[in-house]
Amino acid sequence: MAQWKNAALGTGIVLLSGLMAGCGTSPGAASHNAGGVIPAVGAENEYGSLIQQIGGKYVHVESIMTNPNVDPHTYEADTTDARWVSGAEFIVQNGIGYDSFMNRLESASPVPGRIVLTASAALGYGPDTSNPHLWYNPSTMRRLAPIVAADLSRLDPREHAYFVHNASVFVASLNPWLHDIQKVRTAYAGAPVAVTEPVADYLLQACGLTIRTPWAFQAAIMNSVDPSPQDVAVEESLLTQSQVKVFVYNQQAVDSTTTVLLAIARSHHIPVVGVYETMPTGYTYQSWMVTETNAVYQALKNHASTAILH
């Protein structure tokens, strides 16, 4: 199985386990039964957005990874995260090693009847899936929405119709994004691009673009490993020889290698697009994906860079 830069609890897991054990095993069930609101957690805030839009007034959602200025792969859970998980009846997480700290938190604080929806498992991704950034795949949230509605309905059967309706609305709301993807594909199918790591690879591939960066280079950067000199040379040549139309980089994981590549891209007048693993503040999942896709389109059409989303 590919090794991710997994978010780790480190030695703090013992402390967190003790704190959660003191919280009891069923605070979530008590809260739901008393107030009619399902306490829920999204391991990443893009999944939190999905839960909120489908659960509406019948859920209270906390998202653990929310900071667009922090590399999620190096995220360390804290006591607040432990408390949220200890009270959650419904959890959505990515899986395939991306947020494995969630499994530790859940095991340390079991809640009777809790439902944990692991996106990768639900959608049939195997443990050897090379790219864990599933939310950039245009099919991911569309397929997850009815599953979330069904799971919430198991926790609150009285609101089944409400959850199903909201899931249908959510799926329909993805159409503008799909339209923008097709717009890129129609105008620029086959256009070569370079990336630092595979954060937005699913989206770039859906747009019909050709990713020229060697996979070994992408995987090394993703896993905080120094890429080989040969792969670095290939990546740099893509930029210095203007073999790509856009340089896409992970805005949340800028290191010395990325900094050098950004400077090369800019000096050779190649537009750069910063992409994120965590949904930036002020966005819904849909508006975030539309904005990222349009940034790629503007880079191809107008040679415009979008390093940071505001």
C-alpha cells in the first residue's frame, strides 16, 4: 500500500484516549435523543460541508481539518478533536491512509450506534489507491450524497424524506462545476500541465489535461520525501523548456523544492495555480471546486495565475 504523509497523533494518543474515556461512551446518542439534532464530524471540512448541506437543521457538524494554511498530511489531532469525535453519532472521513488518526480517535471513544462513513471504502477504492485526494474527482460527492442521506436516515428515520430531498438538491448543485469541467475539456483537451503533487490530479484528468510530471516525483513530494535528482531534472525541464501550459501546486505544502519550481515557472512566464486540500474559508464544496476549475481555465485561456483563493 502506498505510504501517505499520514496525520499522526504521536505520543499524544495516550493522553487523548484518557480524556475521551472520561467522556463516557454515549454522549452523542443522548444529545440526539434530547434535541433532535445529530452530532456529526467531517474529518476534512469538504466532507463537513457535504454533511451540513444534506443534514441541514437536523445535524450539528464539526470539521476537524479546516485550516487552508496547514498541510493536512502533517495534521496532529488535539483534545478538541477528541471531544468532537467522542460525541459524534455520524462521521465522514476519507480513508486510504489520508486521515488514519480518525480511526484511533474512534476506537478510543466508541459510541453505540455511531455510523462511520469512509468515502474510499464506500466508493470502492482499494487500499493501494495511489491518489487519496478523492474530493477532486467529480464523481465522489455525487456518489456520496445519497449514502450520507441514507446513513442520516438510519439515525433519524422521521426525516428520511428531508435528507433524500437535500441530497438530490446537492447533486443537482454540482452541475455548474461539471459544466465548467466540460468547458475546459472542450477547449483544451490534451493540454500539458505540471504539478507538484497529485492534489488536483483527478480534476485535471477530468478536464482532459495531460499531466506531464512523473508520478514518482508527485508521490515523493506528497510523502515529504526528496524526489530523485532525475525526477527533479524532468520537472524543471518541463518549466524551463515551456513544455507545459500551467503549473499546478499544493498551496498548503510549499517546501524548498516547490519554491524553486514556482520561481522557475514564473521566470518562464508559465501561469501557476494554487490548489488546496482543505476547503478555504467562505466556500462551500461546490463553490470551491468551481473556483479551482475556473482558475485552471483562466490559466489556459488568459495566461492568468491564481496562486491563492480569497
